[in-house]
Amino acid sequence: DVIEWLSPLMIHGVYRCGFAKRQEAYDRAIEELTDAFDRADLVLQNSRYLTGNTLTDADIRLFVTLLRFDEVYAFYFRANTRLVCLTPSLLNYCRDIYQMEGVPETCSMEQIKAHFFASHAEWNK
């Protein structure tokens, strides 16, 4: 099941990287995140969505993670071994979902960055 590897390793993986208190914990988290990123890349090179041609909850979860990935997670949580903008299958996947009716109105990068970079002042010293 896609969500079994996607959720703990990628969706929550960015937070495990960012909140790691020890180098060993970060190293494990970034390796698992990178593996999950590569797995999603491989799946989406051969399929429109994670489970085929039907958009699922797993796709929406991945989309919101990827939407934030380059602008926030790569820098803010040091999840920077991969970038969506350099991964054609994931970039096209995001473009595909973003163009669906009603989606662009829910995606405000300005608001996303303001939340992460302004609401956690203790992390942005």
C-alpha cells in the first residue's frame, strides 16, 4: 500500500529531518526521505498517479508535501538531497494536480512560507 511507505518516510520524513536532535537521527531520516523521494519518482515515471490513473488520497498528501518541498522543506528542515524542480516526473505530477479545477486557489506559496518562516520565530534566529 502506497500510504504505508509514503506517509512515514516522505510526508513525515521532512519533519523527522528538521526536528532531529542528533546527527544519527538526521542521517537516518534524510536517507529514508531520499529513498522515498526516489521511490515516488520511479512510480511517477511510469504512472500518472501513485496507484495508476486514479487520483487518490495518497496523491493529495504527496502533492501538498511536494508543493512545499523546494521552497520550505529543503531549506527549513534541511531536507535538501533532492528537489522537485530537478525531478521531471514529480514536477509534472505537481503541474498536473495544480491545474485541476479548484486546486490553484488553495495553494498560496506566500502563505505557506509566511507560516513556516514567521510563525516559528525560535527556529529562525
